[in-house]
Amino acid sequence: MNKNQLTAYLERIDAALHDEAMLYIYGSAAFIMLDEPERTSLDIDVAAPYCRMDERVLRDAAATAGLPVNPDLDTAKDHIEWISFLRLCLPKPSADSDIVLWRGRNLTVKTGAIPALIASKLIRYDAVDRSDVQYLLAQHPVALNDVATAARSLPPPFNQDAVVLENLENLRNDMAIWIGSPS
């Protein structure tokens, strides 16, 4: 899905809701909503513990919108991934720095601050993740120290994960190339 398709899904989910709700997204869907050029995805990653909506309500509204929630891993259709705490590599929300990505009649969609979004990419930090991070830094420069602080605030075990720590150093090197200064 691209931004137009994602927005259409959100509009249909919003129309299916009877009460106010908030989805907290990250990953590719957040980058799509942040206008990263040509960014697409099959899924919307939802940080379940950070939402104001229970999974059953989301499943019902998403079904009305034509989006399955947590389908088989090999699905090739647009869907929602309801990410539980044990799999969540994203710092807890901060009301003063969260970003509102979209608002409907009943549904608000938020994501984390820029350093938190970058820290969430460090668990994998592949070519697509690096491209996402480079896009964010070009739009809204942040200091490596802010990303390091966000990485330390990732939920366990991610806050101590060797891959995250190694990729923080890789990010330092990338930032030196991209913006000329690692801090």
C-alpha cells in the first residue's frame, strides 16, 4: 500500500468505530505517513501496548476496512500486524514528543518521536531501514546522542541487544557520511 491506500484504510477503520480510539504505529506505515517518497508496505505495524483500542475492536473495524489482523506470515495482502510487548522494539510513548500522523472522527494515529523511530530500526538496520533513517534525518536532523538515549529506553531485551548496540555504531558511521557529524 502507498499513502493514498493507507489513508483510505484509516478512513474506513475510523468510519467503523463508535468510540474514540488511538492507534500507535511504527515501521513502514509510519514512514509512509511521514511522506517518505515511494515508500510502500503490505503491513501496518501497530504497537499494541501503546494503543487506546483493544484488539477485538481493531479486528472488527479492520475487517470492515478489508484488512486482516495478524494473518499468516506468508500473506501477500495488505494487513495489520498487532505487535505485542514481547516483540515490540519501540520506546514507550512520550506525550510531549509523539507525532500525530492522521486524525479522523474517532481514530487518531500516532507514532513516536524521530529518535524513537530511528532506534526502532536498529534491531535490523538493513538497506531499507537505513534509507528510512536517512530520510528522517534529512527532514528532521537529530543528534546521535538522542537516538542512543531512545535505544537505551527500548523495552527489554532490545535495550541491551548486541545487534541494536552494534547498529548504533553503524548509524554513527552512516551519520558521519550523510550529515558530516556523528553527534
